[in-house]
Amino acid sequence: MSASLETVTDSTDDDGGDEHTRLFATLNKASSLDDLTDDELADLADAVRTARRRNAKPRAPRLPQRALALDALSVLEVPSTPRLVAWLVEARSGSPFDAKSLTAGRRDDRNAWEREVAAGRTPTPKLAPALHHERCEPVRALVTVSNWPLEWRFVTPHSPRADHPRTLLAVLHEAERLSEIDQAASERLTKLAARLAVGLPGAGGAPGEDVSHLFRVADEEINRFGELAEEERAQAAARAQMLPNEVDRVWGHSPRTTSSAPPRRAGAR
């Protein structure tokens, strides 16, 4: 009993003063807890609870799933499926993430965006749909961030071929960044990168974790499709700028939100 009492004494000396000195003197004289009165046992329990509260390590605050998703999208910087966002959050944190929460909260994000605009404030980042390249319609299967540059948010004929290796590259860079901070997270991200590489030309049919090889695979595929996808996105963004309402450029155009279809530039695809 003496070792435990020393620990409690060290933890409570500053708060208890003479009362703690009296309590521990009584405990040291007792051969067992049966020798203590009910009042002395109650005082001991209070001292132990105080010591445990003081020595308890504070828990890190849990971020809301929406904030985790926005942070993951800031790494990816391409329209992404909720499942991909969930994979990245889980790889970085080691904790499960519900991909369904991204679609469930999107209407709330739009309502919040509209309230901020109506109040004359600059809207904070919101989860928003990707946009179709022809008529700026929402592509609800893919998630973006409302304040990204407009061209980043478009899905075009060749953008998936460019975005897949860009996603791979983003995950590899994040694994490198975390290698000196959180080795376990870095290893999880490398495994995720290996999974994402499957199916890309040169990657082979099974996951492999040769990081230098994964970088080469991503770079080669971006070199094939990256410039073409950027041109398509620039054209789509130029067309979207001709829409009369900002809400259409952020949340997607539909016949119900504006009275006229967006004009198209001559020669645009």
C-alpha cells in the first residue's frame, strides 16, 4: 500500500495541504483498509479521484467528419468519390470514416453557403458537387470544395484519366510528408497508393509498394492526359463564367435554378 500512497501524495500535495498530511499519516499507521473509519475511506477515495483527474492525459479533440473530408480534399485537389475521401481520411488518421456522411450533409452545406452570401460574407469552404463540362450541371457522385478554382471542379472527357494518377501522386506526397511525423500513417498511405496504382499502365495487376516505381507510373500517366484535361477544364470554366448566377457556378446549373440555358462559345466542345 505504501508505493500507491506515495503516488497519490505526490499528485495531491499542492491541493490538500494539512488535510492530506493528516490523511496519509493515518493510512501509514493502518495495517489494512479495515482499520480505517468510513470518513477516512471517503477522504481517501476523494484524494484518489483528484489524483487521477490531474494525471489523466487530455484526449485530442475529434474533428467533425465534414472537416476531415475538407482536409482530405485539400490533399487530393481533384473531384473525388466519397469512398476515396474516406480511404484517405482513414489512412491518415487510422480511424474509420463514414463515406455516406459526405452526401448526407451536402444540402446543409449549400444552405449555409447561401446564408453567408445573403449576409454579404465571403463563404467558408463547403462540400460541393463536381460539375459537368458541357452545361455545368452537378455531378453528385463526385465531391469537390466550393472555393476551389472553378476549372478544378469540372469533369471532362479526359479528366478521369488525369485525375487518377494525380490522386496517386497526392497520396504518395502525403506519405512522404508524414514519414517523419507519423510513421504508421505514412505506411498506411503508401499501401493506399499501391492500391490506387493497380490498373494504371505500367503498374501491374497487383499492389506493389516500390514508391519510386509508383511515382514513375503516376508521372507517365499525367504526361499523357494532364495537358488535355486542363484544356478541357479551361474551356468548361470559360463557359461557366457566362452563367448569370454565382449559385450555378458553385452548386451546378439546372433549368430550375435559372430561366435560360448557359450560352456556349463558338467552337467549344
